[in-house]
Amino acid sequence: MLSIKNLHASIEGTPILRGINLEVKAGEVHAIMGPNGSGKSTLASVLAGREEYEVTEGEVTFKGKDLLDLAPEDRAREGVFLAFQYPVEIPGVSSTNFLRTAVNQVREYRGLEALDAVKFLSLMKEKMKLVEIDQKLLSRALNEGFSGGEKKRNEIFQMAMLEPSLSILDETDSGLDIDALRIVSNGVNQLKSADNATIVVTHYQRLLDYIVPDYVHVLYKGRIVKSGTKELALELEEKGYDWIKEEVDSAATV
Amino acid sequence: MSTLTTQDTLTPLFEGAPADFSSERALAKESFYTQGLPAVKAEEYKFTQIARKLEKEISDFNPAKPVSITEEMVKTAIFEGFVGYILVLNNGKLEEELSQLPSEVSISALSNQEIGSIAKPSKDAFVALNQASFVEGLAISVPKKTQVEKPILILSFAKASAGQVVQPRIWIEAGDFAEVTFIEKTILLGEDKVFSNQVVEIKGAINSKIHYYRLQNEGDQAIEVSNIETDIQKDSQFTAVTISLSGDMVRNNLNLNLLGSNSEGNMYGLYLLNGKTHVDNHTNVDHTIPHAESNELYKGILADQSRGVFNGKIFVRQDAQKTNAFQQNNNILLSEDAVINTKPQLEIWADDVKCSHGCTTGQLDEEALFYLQARGIDKTQAKGLLLYAFAGEVLEHIEDESFHDYCVSLVQERLGSKF
Ligand SMILES: Nc1ncnc2c1ncn2[C@@H]1O[C@H](COP(=O)(O)OP(=O)(O)OP(=O)(O)O)[C@@H](O)[C@H]1O
Ligand SMILES: [Mg+2]
């Protein structure tokens, strides 16, 4: 589904990603871990199409298409969804209005009929249950004044509404209390199918207890320096990153 | 001083003025020549070179004569869903035949001798020019305890050839406990530039409630100076909403004098500018007494080579303790060639007051734009959504539903957020 080859990206001339390789197939869950500042969010942003990042080398194909060639909105319509690490507050734009515009534009691109107000509302109700999000939140402006946890929950709600084939969850677990974590993970798991894939960026094993990954990758200094199965996450939880850093840094000095 | 004032160029304007109000006109004319049209460096007009504009664009300083206005024209000028009274002005002159006036309100040609008592000619050359040479004014008086249920739509038709000058002059009075809403819309006929120099004086008595909404969307023929000055008394409320969408050069002087305790003045404005449109909003609120409140919010979105000016003066006199005065001006620049000059001017002589002001100028929020795009929303529409979210806050202050909806649709159309 997603194939990243030797991806290099920089911001304002500073290289951040230095040769990422990653293959994600339908039905898989990949976890990306790694110390602060290693480039996890950068990778997520580059995949979603943020313009500030300049791709200097490499390629990304998504369902056979050159992903880097597409505008952010077309990536979303093709089925890429990024749950932001820091969802943006947008005063004045109502959550419902925003979502309806988004859903219908995505549907139009996929050759589906636009949803009328009634159908949209019933879809919304159905998906709201999935992440147990309060109607009151959605009657407010988009993310405005939402608590950290509410914002994260809203991201997953939007994901449920847009039915992406590749979801990238950037630290969706941080800021969630234990109950919310369970609810949000349940939501993600229910949306999982053989046809879609998930990349979860996280620092914590506790999320991976709920959303069980097929693969775990460690990102460090803009490269995937270690990959393994879910046991790798447990090892990281126990030992931290130092041993990996040492491995990488000593290899680099040789 | 502009050459227009030093030479005889303006003489036809004064000679064309009728014989009524002779002493008021004479006084104003003298005041006009004392002040002169604002020179290039005049502080109050330094960003808006209106005199230079007039020198360039207006060759005939005769008062514009009334033109022919048909029922059809009036009909097209009324926006969808409007329910209310209609007052048609023809180059400033009341067209009774074409108007539908409320019976409970007295509306007639201006004849009272109070003119100039609120908008004083000595304070501004354009006010003086209007008072010295307006052709026919209009007096609107809402008797006390009269609540005019439906809004009064002032359709001000203007046409001039080779420039010429249109000088509407309106006197509005609302008695104790009276309530009234005005919607002013100007329609320019013909192809030529029109110089409109309007003065509106508004007097709100005790416990009155006046709304004055304006839509400036006349296209780039409009060279306009508008002077609206309001005196309001105890427990009264005045709200102005000024929506500026087009024009060549527009200067709005909005002055609000809070003369009684517990009075409330609200000034809201939205300017969406493109091309070379130049819009200048100068507001001034004078807190003269304790326990009054003023709220002000002006927002602007400027594209292309447009230019905006906002100057908001808040004057709190020594006696005006317990004043609440709020002012906010926010701007979004969509192009590198667009310019905004914004200046809050607070002069506070009382010590126990709550005043706040703030102004911001920035670009469209790229983070927010990306967020919307990342959800599948087209970039142009995402921009439209964000810009409308910004602008909509001003439109919310329009209480008349049909006018609100009309402005919303004009604004959305302009911002590309209508879909
Ligand atoms: N505008 C910028 N200019 C220069 N460096 C930047 C800019 N934006 C991000 N960076 C740097 O890029 C690096 C990668 O940041 P990124 O947000 O991708 O890290 P991360 O792995 O997601 O970290 P975290 O775990 O803290 O979320 C960091 O060192 C960050 O400081
Ligand atoms: Mg991050």
C-alpha cells in the first residue's frame, strides 16, 4: 500500500529525514518509536504533504501512485489520514460544517454521492459512538478550547468519518487518560480491516497493548535504525533508547 | 492646503447651494476655508490623500442634479428576503413616490435648524463642505416610545457626470424609548466617478436604541467621504456596522459621543478589499460621563494592491469613571502589495476605567490551512472557510436577518467560501 524508498527531507535547509525506507501492506499495523526530535512527526507531515518540508531525495508510492506529487487534499482523498500530534484550533469554523465539507469532498473524489444533511447527521451519530465523543464538543468551533484529550479524540472521530486506507496516528495517545486511551484504541481497532493500514507513532508501550503492532520501527536521527516485531517495543520500554543510540553512533564513527 | 481650496475650483459648489440655512451655510463655508481640504501632510488624512484624489478625478465641482430613478431600479436594489420600509434618495434628495415610509415616523426634507450641532463644521473640512453646500437634506424623526418594528432601508442612488459632487445630508432623531434600525446602501448609476460627501447626524434620546448598518459596495467609481456623528443620552444604545466591499477611495469618519450614563456604543466594521481599493475607517468614541460602555471590532482582509487604514480613538474624559471601552482591529493581508495602517489612539483621563485595545496584522494561518487540506478540503475552499471564519465575527452583529444573510452571501462569494 505504502512504499517509502530512501526518503530525505529537510526544513529550511536543515536535513531531518536522512533516508527512510518503509513498506506498509494492507492489513498491517506499524509502530514508529524513537527519541524526541528524531523525525517521527516530520515523516508524518511529509506523508501528509506539508509544504514547509522539502523532499530532497527518494520516493513514496501510495497504492501505486506517486504520493509526493499530490496536493495534501488529494492525498487525503486518496485515503491518507494524519491524526496530528498537535491538532490545530480553528475559531469560527464549526466542527460540523468543516466535517461535512471534508466528507463530501472526499466522497466526490472517490466517485460517491454527496451526503445530504440527514444522511450526514446519521453517519456522524454512528461514528460519534465509536469514540464516545460528546455532541457538545462538535457543536463548538473546530478544536477551539478543546482539552488535549478532547482534541485527540476528535482526530480519531474525524478518521472514522473519512474512512482512510492509511492512518498515521502521531502520538494520539499522549494526553489521554487511561479510559480515553482504551476508548480511542477501541475505536482505532474497530476501524481496522484487511484493506487498511495504520502507522502509530508513540513513545509508550501502553498504547501498543491495545493497538497491537505487526512491526515496530525505531527512528533515530532521521533514519529507521532498527525494526522488529512487538517484542522490540517491550525491550525499548525496559531498556530505553541508549543502547540503540550507542549502536548507531558507534557504527557511524567507524 | 489643497489647490482645490486655494483656487476657485469649488466655487460652483457653493454657488449651486440653495438659499435655505443661510447662516449655517455661511458659517460652514468660512470654516471650510479656514481649514482647507486636508493637505498631503495633514495628520488626520495622511494615509488617505483624498484631496489629491479629487484633484485628479473630479473636474466638475457642481452639485449633481437629481436623475431619473425607476421603480424597477428600486426593486433590483432591494436584496432578497428584505422586509421593511424603503427610503429612496436621489443624489441626496428624498423620492417620496418611490419610497415606502413608516407612518409612525416623520420623514421629510430637512428644515430644522439644529444641523451642525452634532457634526460640527469646525472639526472637519468635509463636514464643513457638506454643511455649506448640500442641496437638500433629509430629516427622520422617530417619536418617543415608538418602536419601528421593521428596518428602514435607505437606498441612496447617486449619479454624476465628470465627477460632480453628491452630498447627502441626513438628520436622525430617536425620542425617549424609541427603537429603529437603518440599513444604508448606496447605488452608483452611470460610468463616471462620483464624489460623495455625506453627513449623517444622529441623536438618540434617553433609552433609545438605534442600529445603523451600512453596505459600501459601489464599485470603483466611488470616491467617498462619509461622516456619521452620533450623540446618545442616558441608557441608550447605538450600534453601527459598516461593511466595505469595494470602492475607489473611501473614508469613513464615525464619531460617537456618549453623553449619558449607562449608554452603550458599538462600532463594528468589516472591510474586504481587492484591486486598488482604499478604505479608511476613522472612529472616535468620546466617553464624557461615568458608567458608559463602548465596544469596537473592525476586521479587514486585504488582497492585491488594496490599502486599508484603521484609526480608532477612544477618549475618556476625567469625569468618565467606570468606563468600559474595548477596541479590536484585526487584519489579514493576502498579498505582499496590500497595505494596512492601523492605529489605536487611547486618551484616558479618568483613573477608574476598564479599557482594552489590540490590533493584529498577519497572513492566513498556514497551520490551519494545512489541517483543513489534510482532511481533504480543497485549498481554495479551505482558504475561503478560514477567511469567512475570520470575517463572520463582524457579520454576527447584524441583527436584521435578511441583511445579515445578504452580507454573508456577498462576503462568502468574495472569499470563495460559498459552496
Ligand atoms: N522549522 C524548523 N526548523 C528547523 N528544525 C526544525 C523545524 N521544525 C522541526 N525541526 C526539527 O526537526 C527535528 C525533528 O522533529 P520532529 O517533530 O519530526 O520530531 P519527533 O520525532 O516527532 O519528536 P517528538 O517525539 O518530540 O514528537 C527536531 O530536531 C526539530 O527541532
Ligand atoms: Mg512528534
